[in-house]
Amino acid sequence: MTGDYRGPNINARRLGLYLQRTREIVGLSYEEAAARTGCESDWLVRVETGFAPPAPAEVERLLERYEVREAKVAELMIDLASRPDGPPWLAGRTMKAEARDALISESEACVVHTYGFQKIPDLAQAEEYARFVASVQIMECDEEAEWELLDHRRRFRAGGRRRFLDVIVDEHALTLPVKDPKVMRAQLRHLLELGESPDARVRVVPDGALFYEDRAHPFDVLEFPGISDRISLIHTILGIGLARGDLTDLWETIEEKSAASPEESRTLLQTLLEERTTG
């Protein structure tokens, strides 16, 4: 896969947008902001468009001069400036710009709502299942490299913050035939363990639940600390990418109309595991 990453990545653009909103909220033009902060107005424009990612100290100075250093979102902006290129484990990896932006966004989220239809969502995959999926979906797969990337995605916590993983998976993904039965047993155990974690919730859409076309497409909805903005991601045969709009309404529809409760889901997962253990 060739890379096409040339412009500012999504971290730089998000930080620039937050700084732009801050400047506009305090009622400063570029010229007024430049005079107050001692910066060139052209530099502020490049910062706000993501073309000149500022260092954390520069962000802190801007916020102090804007007199909003004590705002809750200030710490988020300063922290975001420490990762202008995203998480360190993405460095040197060749991928399309949209995929890189999607993974950077995922890495910064404090809540990940993730839905899977024919496949277990990436962040909820057990190692055995992840390696199996990579081997059958990717031509000339470097299984070790694919697992290493996914493991980084699962473990990374931006700024050391807590992340909550909210999983909904269709039962169809749990009953697809897998050549080695140990793979699905490991996956079912992983989902049961995940559902017991205080940092996760696991729900299953049982067979026979209301179906509608939008439910056939896996996606994520990401939330971020200190702000109301959300970013949605889509998963296709071509990989992960940014959705064109906010998929929160679809997530809430699946929650309300299709997904079983966490307790009912746990019972279903236990039943499926028992069937694969004794069968």
C-alpha cells in the first residue's frame, strides 16, 4: 500500500481548530491576537490551519495570553500539541492519509463506540482471532506486523488518560465458521473478560433482531475529553477511514432497537462458548 500523506494530519488540524475557536470566543482578530501574544499573524494562521504545529509550550503561552489557561480544554490542547504526528508507533508506517488520520483519531479518543457485523471489531479482538483475520484478509500478510499494530491500538492511552471501549457485535460474527475452533473459543473468552472490565461494555445483537441496511456496515463513533465534537470511522474491505458524517444516531438506533443488554449478551456469549467447548 502506498502512502499519500502530505498535508497536516488530523491532530494538527484538530489543535488548530481548537485554537481558532478559542481566539474567536475571546473576540480577537488575527492582528489583535498577534499583538497580544507577540506572534506573527501569518504564523497564527498556519497554526490554526495545521500547517505549523506549535510546541506544547507555545500552545500554553497562547492560552495564557488569551486568558483562558484555566479552562478545562486548555490541558487537552497542550497535551495534543505533544503528538503533532500522532502516536509514536505510527512513525515510519506507510499507509494512506485517511487511514492514518483514522488511527490517530482512534488513539486520541476517550470513548470508542465500536460496532461489528461480520467481524469482531478491531479493538475487541483476541490475539488468536486477530492473527486469523489478518491471514485471510490481507494478501502476502505480515502477520506479526499486523498484530503489532493492532496491539498498539488496543493498549495506547493518549496522555495516560482512561479510555472506555463500548462494543456491539452482531451474533453473526460469532457464529461464522473458523477452521481452528480454538480461535473462536479464545475470542469468546476475550469478549467475556472484556465485558467484566470497568473500562469496557460488550453487547451482542442476537440473531432475529431487527435488521436494516445501515446495520450491515461496521463503524466507530469516537468521543474526546473536554469537547463535544465526535468523529466517526468506517470499516470497509479497503480498510479503515473517516466517515463523511456523524454516525451517533445510527449507534443509538442499534443500541435501542437491536442490541441485547450486557447481562443478556454475557449469557449468549457463555452459551456460544459452551457449545464450542463441548461440541
